[in-house]
Amino acid sequence: MLRSSGFLNRISVRFLALSIFSAVLAFAQSTGAVQGTVTDSSGAAVPNAAITVRDVNTSQERKLSTDTGGSYLVSSLPVGTYRIEVKAAGMAQTVADNLAVSVGTTVIVKN
């Protein structure tokens, strides 16, 4: 009896692991990303610029800052249409509208 019980436990653990892996894959395949680099009028990178990524249909937002090279990446965005707002000290706010994020794609934004 103990042997069959151990066998069933191994099967259950494998099934659970496979189910979790499948769920992670399904989530990963239903999202996209937005990536960009913020530069000033001379072409120099702008570190610590405030980035707001907003889903225009749900109004959900993700906020982050550019890195030391002026770059940013927002991954795991649900498929949809987005608006990107960029704010930095000494610069006018810039906006990129109607960015379509599709499954498994990365939209490159020119800021």
C-alpha cells in the first residue's frame, strides 16, 4: 500500500508542477512590453526622468524612472493601447499616444 501511495504522490507533484508551469507560460504569452530612451535636445541621455505608462482603456498606470543611460523598459503589460508620459526637470513633458501593445512584442518608443 505504501508503494502505490508514493507513486500517486509523485504523480500529483508532477501534475501540480506542470499546471503551474502552464499557467506561467499562458500569462507570459498574453503580455507585451514598452521600451524607450529619453534624450534631451542635444541627444544626451536623461537619467531619472519620470515615466508613466497608462492603459487608455482601463486607466491603470505603471510609474518608473529612467536608468543612468536614460533607458526604461516596462514588461508584462496586458495587451492594449497605451499612453506614455515623460517628465524631467528642465524639459517640456512629452507624450506618446495610441501605442498598441500586442502579445509577445516590445514597442520601441522614441522620446
